[in-house]
Amino acid sequence: MSIKNQSKLQRFGELQQARVIALFSLVGMSITFLMMCFAIKNANITLAISLLFASAVYGVAFYLVNNKNHVKLSSYIIIYSLYALMLYLVYSGGVASTGPLWIFIVPPVSLYVHGLRRGLINITVFVLLICLIMFIPQSVYAHAIYPIEFKLRLLYSFLTISFLSALYEYSRSQLYNNALELNQKLHHLAHYDDLTGLHNRRDAQRKLNKKIAVADTSKPLSILLCDIDFFKLVNDKYGHSAGDAVLTELSQVFKASLRETDYVARWGGEEFLFILAQTDQAAAFDVAERLRCAVFKHTVSLDDEDIKVTISIGIKEYQQDLTSDQLINDADKALYEAKRLGRNRSIPA
Ligand SMILES: Nc1nc2c(ncn2[C@@H]2O[C@H](COP(=O)(O)OP(=O)(O)OP(=O)(O)O)[C@@H](O)[C@H]2O)c(=O)[nH]1
């Protein structure tokens, strides 16, 4: 299945994440810088220095994600410096004890950066830490003082925002996973044959055009066009689903008889196309005979029937300036000749 295609979508997801992380760090850098200006205005030098430090850290995170593509590292920098800054604001009270109001940034950022499970664990630890800071008596250590109503409402509203953010993150990740799954299904439908699991005609056409585009005389290329003999009789005698079973089983026989570099697709009803890279006409004939003999020896065993079929094969080696249609046409003519001469044979064009 399409690892290439799946990774394409994942790369798109990673690119999106990199953009959001860059935006987070840019916004974090600007806001903390602005807050630092207010802290200086209020002559709160310790807070101003902390905010300047935080702003510089966000700046580094922005640089790392933008210039060095270190998405994971900068997301860790953002999230842990955010926790540290928020804990410090709750501890110190910030400007006029309004520092804790900033903690509402934590749930959406945590859940976006770490995902649902890890994000929720981090939020839980964060809540425990702010409870510790706010509820430990002043006699144990000095920290900003907040009225009890403020502390409780802060916690209630923080938990509500966390719950809503988690809900949002859950549906976002569900949608993303569904899109990923749907994308895989569509890709499979576009490239593979449903019944046999082989590549389909469209994929084969694309593959052949690609091979022809890079073909040169030093690297020969051949195709085989193969058709099951008297397949209509199989359907008529054993039924359509037995015919389907024959198609599926022969596909496995073909796959097992080919080299890694060879390619097979279901070209039509009971027709198959083989693309043999680095193979001249003589070598292609050997491959065709190997396939023909494998099918000849094979028995498709169904519940109460043993079915034996043969195949006919037309062979054509690519020659300079042939189009894919001409190549297929020539192989088709050779296949027709194989049928005319009595079937169960391989004929070069
Ligand atoms: N079971 C099944 N049959 C199919 C499928 N696709 C095509 N066929 C059948 O394949 C048969 C092809 O028959 P013909 O084109 O007359 O050829 P043939 O009977 O194989 O005879 P020759 O090619 O001349 O040897 C038709 O009966 C189609 O209905 C399929 O997906 N499943």
C-alpha cells in the first residue's frame, strides 16, 4: 500500500505543524516582550527580566523552526518555557496580581503540541503545580496572595477551558485520522485492482509511460500482454465467482514467478500486462514461458472443483520512438497470433 502517498499526507501535516509552531513562538515572543515593557513601566524588574528571558527563548524557538526545521525541539522549548513562565506568573502574581489570567493559554497550546493523551497529562501536572503554589500557606514560603474566590474560579474556569480544548483536539485528531484513512482508500482505488490486488490499468499506463520516458538502448525494456484462454468457458461452466477465484489465484502465481524489478497489472477483464525492465526480447520470452508453464502446472482448487487454465502471451521489446500505445498494439497483435496458433503459447512481435 501507498507508503509514499501516506507519507505525502503526513509531510503535509508536519508542514502545517511547523507553521503553527513558528506562529506560536512568534506570538509568544511578541506578547512576552510587550508584557516586559509593562513590567518595566511598573518598575517590576524581576518580572521584566523573566519576561525578557522568555521572549528570547521564544525567539530561539522561532529561529530553530524557521531556519533549521527543528519542529520537535522548538515545540518542546515553547511548551516547557510556557509552563515555566505561567508558573512564575502564578507564583509572583505578575503585574497587579493579574499574572494568573495568562494560564488559559496552556490547555490549547499543550493539546496542540503534545496531542490529547500527553497534553492532558501535562495539563494535570500543571494544575497540581498551580494548586501547590496558590494553596500552600504563606508561612511555608512567600508567594502572591489571591482571594480564595479568585483561586477557585480560576481553577474552575481553567478546567472548563481544558475540557473544551480536549474535546476540540479529540474531534480534530479524529477528522485528521479519517482524512488519512480516506486518502489511503482513494489512493488504493486509483492504483490497484479491487479483485486481484494487482496494479490497475491506469497505474500500468502511467508506469509504462514513465519507463518509456527514461528508456535507452543500453537498458532494454519489454512488455508481455497475457490473456487467459477460453475464460468465458470457465465462467459458463463453474460460475462467475469461480472465474473471479481463478483471476485472483493466477495473480498470485504471476507475482510469485516474477523478479522484484518486474511489474504486473490487470490490464482488463482476463488480460494482464507485464513490464519487464532491463529485459530484451529473448529474456522476455524466457519470462513469458516461465509464467505460462507456472499457470499450466497450477490447479485452482475450489470447494468441489479443480480448475485448470492456460494462458497466451504476446511479447514486445521497446524500440526507440515507439509510443506506449504502439508498444501495446504490437504486443496485442502477437497475443492475437498466439491465440490463432492454438493458445497456451508465447509469441514475440
Ligand atoms: N469472473 C470474471 N469474469 C470476467 C471478469 N472480467 C471479464 N470476465 C469474463 O472474461 C470472459 C472473456 O471472454 P472472451 O473475451 O470471449 O475470451 P475467452 O473466453 O477467454 O477466449 P479467448 O480469449 O479467445 O481464449 C468474458 O466472459 C467476461 O465476462 C471478471 O472480473 N470476473
